[in-house]
Amino acid sequence: MIPVAAFQQALELETVVAPTDDELAIDTGDINRPGLQFAGFFEYFPHDCAQVLGKVEMTYLQSLSPALRRERLDRFFSYRVPVVVICRNLHCPDELVEAAVAAGTPVFRSRLVTTRFFSLALGFINACLAPQVTRHGVLIDVFGTGVLITGDSGIGKSESALELVKRGHRLCADDAVEIRQVAENRLVGTAPAMVRHLMEIRGIGIIDIKSMYGIGAVVESKTIDLVIHLELWDAAKEYDRLGLTEESTSILGVKLPKITLPVRPGRNLAIIIEVAARNQRLKSTGYNAARELEARVLHNAESE
């Protein structure tokens, strides 16, 4: 379900027929342009998604006789469509208003051309309906790479993020990260509205990163490209020293590269996280330093 207020505000819509509920009964990310339905074809009608009327649909409606126009619109609204949006600020026929009022269907109007509105509405609806999960951690933009820092409470996630903010990077979320799957292989994280731009530092309390470091120190949302898990250093554990073994984790079914960083006194985690973010960007372009070293060693062994 999508809040009406959020739908109107995000897409800058004018109300033609006011909604009777606070939420739109949209449960699919598709959008339909009902030209075929206005022509009388109802054998297949995706009525459970938003209905968008452009110049083609409105011109065809105006070409019909008043009686036929009313008949088609009454049948159209009998399917209980969730919302109708008229683009280009086009005039809404009286028959459409009357049929919408009788059916209790909200009608809005947009100043945008149909293709532009279609694109924006599709993105907004899919973002609202995307699978979502909340994870404990810190999300920060490091050199354009979205780094999700996880680990046990008190391990130093927020302190590391604060040092990164001081070094010019941008905080997205601290403590709680709301993660949405906006595409098949793309996750976007945001902060809950209640704690947006805020950070908890033990011994100090809550600080406001935006007020303290400026608007350039925060970002509203960020794609998650890398997960860095912090854990206490275990002398008995063998940690990867070359990077030939690539670890991964799955969030909402999306596979993400993962790095486990051991924490102990003397390690500058902020710099290590910066290096990890830079290295991940290099890997995404096809360059892997560990593989390069491996190739050099094999080349030298073969030449001897």
C-alpha cells in the first residue's frame, strides 16, 4: 500500500477527485495506459495498477459520443482501479469525474508529459513496493562506494564512520539501515526518518552529523556495494592476507562482496575501510591486485 500524501508529493500531483482513503491500493509495480479499455477491450485489463491517461487516451475519449463515453468509463471504473492520473494538465471530462466519484477512485493531474511521468511514477511505485529489511549497522558513502559496516554492538562501527566523515566521506545511516531491493541485483539503503543524520557515540551521546559537519557530510540514500564486517581480533583465527579468497554475503537474495576486518588497538579502521572501498572499485573494473601478484609468481616460476 502506498500513502496518498507521499504519492502526491513525490510526483507533484493536483487533485481532481479526492481520495476516500489515506492509502492507494497499489500492490504491483506496473502502470497501465488504458487506451484499449476505452476502445472496449476488457478481456485483459491490469486494473490493479495505476492508470495513466495521456494525450492519446484523452483525445480518444473526447472523440466518443457522450453516451458511449459514459458507458466506457462506467465499465472502466467498475473494475475498482486504485488511481487515475491525467498527464499534460489536460482537461478532465465531466463523465470521468462523475464515474470516479461514484466508484470512490482518486483522480490526479500532472503537468508532466506522459512519458516523463510514466518513468518517474514507475520508479516511485517500485521503490515503495520493493522488498525491505532493516539491518543493524552503518551505511556510508566512501569514494562513491556504498559501504555497509556491520559487527557486534560496541565494536566501533560508529567511531569508524565518524572518522570517515571527518575525512570527507558521507554518512547515510547509523545504527539502523533500511535496505530496499529496487532492482534484481541492486540494494539501496536509507536511514529511518526518526534518526536520519544522527549518530550515537558512546560516552558523548547523540550527535547531529548534518548540523556539525554540514550538508555535504550526509546523503539521503545510497546503493550498497560492499559489506565490511568488524570483529574482535582472534589470535587463533587465520585471516586472509592476500585477498585471493573472495567472501560474500546475501541480503534480500542479492549477493554482495564481504570483507571481515579484525579489530584490535592500533589499527586505523577508517583508512583500511577507505582502501577496501578503492580496491572494490578497482575489482569492479576488472583489476584484482591479488590475481595480478598470483600471475607474476606463476610467470616467474615458469620462466625459471
